[in-house]
Amino acid sequence: VSSEETKNEAGAAQVKAILSAEKLPFSGQLKVLVGDSDYSARSFLGELYGDEADQAGKKKSDEQVALVRCAGNRTFYHAPPQGEGKNPVGHPTWYGAPFRLSDEETWDEPDEEEWTTWTTHRGKTYNVRLRGWHNIRMTGTREYPMHQYPFTLVRADVLDEAGRSVFKRPMWLIVMGQRRAEVSLVEVWEAYGQRVDLEHYFRFGKQKLLLGAYQTPDVE
């Protein structure tokens, strides 16, 4: 990351470079990018989805679904009530009622709900309740008009046999992208779990296997 850019801007630029590489085997296919809460900022998501459309009106980011964790104290917004947002006079309505992650009374009923199980490395199995709310929005800026990029908000609760929460806080996930509906709630949960394993691998590889330093033309 250069001194002239933030890590979010650098990360978004790297993702865009991969998306534009048509010779890669996954070109044209659905791709899911998974990131921690640092990448739930508008400076990353807005940069990622703010690319220009080609002559056919298609964007490279249309193939990309971003799946990122977010802090549990944030406030998002429901979609504006039906019929609003196209006022002939005055500023259009971009946001509906607030959706405060820390205030359950602002959530409304979820649009979908799924259950799955999670088995720890020690063999303990828990139930996972997944709830999703569609077309949620975050506030934007003049540079990043985030009302143009609605997302699915997912809450994951890990429960024991008695229905008690295993962890002190639930996990909130943002699923953004034109093709986000193609990723089920269970797939969202499983994909984020894979991110944790990958992060540990990178740490181990760099610290113990010299992954970031040792280079050789001998592939073995």
C-alpha cells in the first residue's frame, strides 16, 4: 500500500484488476470476495462497485459478490417505502427507516431464515440460526453513492442445545452485489468460515514457511 492511498483503495484496485483479467479461468463466473470488518467501509465497497459500465451496460463488478463482516453497533437503513424515491419535486428519497444492529425493534421480520450446524475442531456441534434482510442500505457520500448498492444483511447466532448463545455477540455480515441472491444464507456462513482458515494459513505460511520471503525456481 503506497503512502498515496489507503488499504481499502489498494484492495479494491487489486480486486478490479483480477475481475478485468479475461484470460483467467473464472472470468465471467460468479465470484465471492470475503473480508473482515475493515472492508465493510464505504471506501472499499463504494470503490469496488463504482466501476464504469461497458458499451453493453455491463460492469465487471456485476460478477462479484462481496461478503464482509461489520461491527454490531452500526446503523443501516431499510429501503424507502414503495412509491417513494421518485419524487418529481425535491430530493429523491433514498433511505427508509433506520436499521440499528443494536436495537432489535428496528429490524422488522427477516426476509428469509435458515438453520445449519457448526462443528468445532474439537468435535462439538452447535446450531446456527441465520436471518437475512434484503435491500438494506448504508449512507454514502458524494464520491460513493451507496444508496445505489443495496445489500443483504445477515445475522448469525450460534446456539447450544438449550438455545443459548455460545458467543457474547452475534455475527453480522453484508452481502453486496448484483448476484447476491445466488448465494444462500448457509453458503454465506460457510464462506466466511473459510476466510478464517485462510487467514491462519497466511499467518503460518509467512511466519513459519517463509512464504513471503523464500523464492526458488524449483517447484518441488
